[in-house]
Amino acid sequence: MSESPEMEERAQRAAKIIASPSGYKVCEGCESIVLKKANTCPNCHGYRFDTTSARVVAQAKILGARAATSLSPKDFE
């Protein structure tokens, strides 16, 4: 049984983040992973982040292993 294309894409994005966690941070509002240069979270507009590589890697593993459960801005296009 193969994974769905969505799950394969999420796993690939997670692997990219895990390979270079210093370029990302985790939103403390909604636990999304965003680019380090972001000032606010594009999903919840939060502005508090955890920038530690360990937290980014841990969250990427969680998000890469499960289906999306929140809406993102592209869902409204």
C-alpha cells in the first residue's frame, strides 16, 4: 500500500526541513513550521516562535508523518 501523493509531498518537505533546520522556526501559536525570515506566521498570524533546531526537527517529523489538519492561505485561493 503506497502513500498518497499529499503524504509523500509532506514527507519530502519534512526531510528538506530536517536537513537544514536552521532556516526554519516553529510557530508557538499553531505549531506550523515557517521560514526563519518570517516575522509573523502566515497561518495564524502569531509572532512568537521557537527557533531551536531540535524543536524544528521534532515538529517536522510530526508534521511529515500525518495529514494536514489546518487550513493554509493557499486553501482559500
